[in-house]
Amino acid sequence: MEDVRTSRPSATTIVFALCAIAWVAIVWRGVSNVKGPDALVATASQEEVQRFARQQLDALQPSSFASDRELCGIIFETSEGELGVSRPTSGDEASCDIAFFDEPGMVPVASFHTHGRHSRRYDGEVPSLIDIQSDVASGIDGYVATPGGRFWHIDHDEAEARLICGPACLTQDESYEPCTGDLIERFYTYETLSQRFSNGGAIC
């Protein structure tokens, strides 16, 4: 007579199976709860971001003057709706490359950077064309601090720069000397800013 035995899973096999199911559930829940920048929608108003950017830039001005380097970074909003700032990056005398920002649970809302120490070699009291180009390319607005203490906002949608406040509204470089022959407008389109630079910029 043939001995037919019924195969039954051992207790160890059952335990391993339950652990595997639990692990899949934990991983799935974690993945579904993590939101990358593209999944978040910024809720902070422009006024809130602008006020935050002004505080960050004003605090960076002394270091930017001392090192004679541009300092730049990204302002982000967390999933809880709070504003934060990336670690400032140090550039050189007239440029600063903002590192790619891709942090889970945080959405970038604006860039910011200083213009270093006052120098007659650079038209540093207005945003540069590269400043506008980089903000347009990244799809976020930008904020710029100048050696004279001016505070600018770059609208990436319109490719325009607007002066928020004039000389000394931010910490000003002690070596800053106003240029009497330079007329700084309160508003520039990309075209009018390009025209300013093509005409030689500040004439002092």
C-alpha cells in the first residue's frame, strides 16, 4: 500500500512568511508617505519668502564681504509648511553655482545670493544676466544682495528684476562708494538689463 503523506508548512516557514508580509507592508507605507519636491505644492506667500530671504542675505553679507566671494543657496518649504534654507555655497568673486536641490519632503521656492565685496570692476549693484537666466532655468524666483546693501527680487516667470529696497537696506560693505554717474533703475527686464551692460554698465 502506497504511503501518501500530506505536506504541511513548518512553523519556521510560517513565521518567515509573516515577517515577509509585514516587511512589504512597512516598505510600502514608507514609500507612499515620502513626497519628493515634485509632489509638494508650496503654500508660503511671496511676502513670506521675501522676508525670509532678506533675513538670510542680511546675515550672509559680512561673510561675503570678508571673503570677497558670492554666497548662494536655496530657500525651501517643508511638508509642514515651514521655510528653511540649504547650507550656503561659496562661489568666487563674481559667480556662485547653486547645487542641485532634491530633498524628499521639501520643495524649493527661491534662490538667493550675495554679490561679494564692492569692486569698480563689476556692475554689482544690479542683478546680472546670468542671475536671471539661472532662475528662469530652475523655475524659481531669486533674491540678490549687493555690496551697497540693495535687495533685488528676480521674477523667473517674467525674466525681470525689481528693486525691493535701496542702498543700506541690507548690511552694506564698508568699502562701498556710490557711483555718482550711475543711474540704477528700480525695475529691469532682461532686455533693458542687457542694454545696460552692453552700454558699459556703471560709469563712475
